Amino acid sequence: MKNKMIGIAFFLLMIFGLFFSSIASNGFCLGDYLLNQLGLKAWYNDQDKMGLRYTFFYALTFVIIGWRGSTKYLKESYPYLIKKMVWIFLALLLFIVPAGTEYAKDMYYSFQDGIRAVEYHPRNSSCDVEPEEQKQKVSGTINVTNHSQEELKVSVKLIDKEHFAEELVLKNDQNQNIFTLPPKQKKYLRFNFSIDKNQGKIEGGRMTGPKIKLIEQS
């Protein structure tokens, strides 16, 4: 009985390791969040999420220890499970963990308040740069979901230093830079404005998932 309980604990550790480094569709990672809450770095460069990713090595350690402990302590209690361990692992990795990560991401945002409850969907967002005579036209859409129970007013900054010389505040067709986010809804924020040519670093093109910063407005 003791070996069985220890084996189950190791099996759960393996599953936790898979969840720990899994990344949701918007870039949310449970492991990154937990490490930051503990005051530990998830990336070599945490601010830009670049360089060596420490979360992966923590997760790999959990998975290896969990796997070895499971096979050692459950081989007598659950021999069939141990024989199918590879297939169980693949099912967890390819199907169950990704779905669970999306659920965990939604739960995380549902417990947040204000601007922290706004989820950015980079895969559904884009920014187009088109050359004009003396300026450049910047247009596109930013897709966000307000998970809070309250309506929010936000401004959006484009902070893509690779393509722009400075941070840009997004504006719509009416030259307004404040966007309203209804509660519990997904919304596309459409922007369209012009900048001086010296503010851009490219002649033109399209970016998917531009880097942005959301700022709550009172």
C-alpha cells in the first residue's frame, strides 16, 4: 500500500512537470507564472522572454523523477499501466496537457482584476505598415478578451523596437486612443494612423502578434 501511494505521487509529479512547461495559445505558461511568484527567473531575460528558458529544465526534472518513481513503485500494483506508460505519456503530452493548459489559463485570468484580467491573443492580431508620400500608414487589429466582470477602458502601446524606433500609441480612424472593452467578451481593437518615416525601421510589411502594452485608463 505504501509503495502504491508513493508511486501515485510520482505519477502526479510527472503530469505536473508536463503542465509546468506547457504554453497556452496566448503565451501563458503555468511554470513561468509560478516561478515569478516565487521570485525566481523563468527566462535568462525575463522581461523580453529571451535566452535560456529555465522553466523547461525544471519541468524536465519533474518529468524524469516522476517517470522513474512511477515505474519503480507502481510496477507491482499497476503492471498494465507501466507497460502502457509511453502511450499514456504521449496522450498527456499531445492532447490532455494542452487542453488543460488552456483551461488553467482561463482560470488564471478569471481571478484577476482590472488590466490584469485582459488576455491578449497574438495569433489573432496583426499590424500592417504601408509607405505613403512623407509618412507611413500603420493599421491592423489587436484581439483581446476582458475576463473581468467590469467594463474597462484601455490604451494600447506598440512596443516593437525591432520594427519601430519608439513606442507608438495606437489610434483608431477617429484619432482616438482609448478603447472600451465590454466585460466577459472578446474584442478586436482596430487601429489606423500615420507616423513619420523616421519613426519606422521598415519600409512596409505585416507583423503577426506585435508586441504591445495595455494601459488601463480611468
